[in-house]
Amino acid sequence: MESDESRKVFADERAKSVLAAQKAEKRSFQDNKKFNFTKFMLISIGLIVLFVLIKLITIATQQPKYNQPRQTVEQTAPIPAQPIGTGKITTIADGFDVRRVNLFSTTGPNRTINASLIDGEKVNILRDEDPYYFVETSNGDGRRGYCIKGFVIKTK
């Protein structure tokens, strides 16, 4: 009988050791799973940081587009000797009196104001560059520049 009992005890011991081994294997798998997830997250964060740094370096080393030299119409098109028409300045725009109409150095974004004209001043239209006219005052004082067509009433 002892042999039956000792077999039973041995079988119980063996079953316990198999269960313990299975539990240890399960814990090891779960720990490994946690480790793999942590490793995945760290690598992902590292790649994102690397991408952001590369993007920042690329942006920092690029020349801004607005600092590049621009070729204006004034540099390329000569001013004709004879005006293509004449006109009179109006300071009324959309029912509002702006009081003065600016003559700009160019039609580009980096323009400066060459002169200001008042309502009724006569101008010679030298060039038509939609939506601008390149004009000069007809009194011969040398004021010239670009103004929006809406401020010039053509007389000829």
C-alpha cells in the first residue's frame, strides 16, 4: 500500500511542480510581453524625436522665400517716352474718400510709397499693368509710381 501512497504523493508532487513550471512560464511570457511593449514604446518615441529634430534642422537651414531677390516689372519693362493715356486721380473708393492716393515703387510686396496724390490731380498713364497703372503727374514735378486702376479716371 505504501507504494500506492508513495505513487500518489509522487504524482501530486509532480503535478505541483508541473503547475509551478506552467505558472513560471506564464509569468515569464507576461513579463517578456511587458518588456517588448516598453521597448516598442521607447523606440517609437525615439523615432518621433529624431524625425522632429531632422525637420527642425531642415527648416532652420532653409533660406526664407521672402528674402530672395525679386525681379520687379519696373526692372524689366522700360518706361515709354510717350504716355499711353491721360487721367485724373479720384480718391473715392467704394463710397469712401481715402483723401490721398499712394504711388508705389513697385507692384510687389516690398514696395515703398514714392508719392501721394490728391483728388483731381492730372496724371499721364505710362504703362498698364493690371490691376495697376504706372503713372506720372502731368505737371512735370517728377512724381511717378504705380497706383490701382480704380483711382484713375481715364480722360484720354
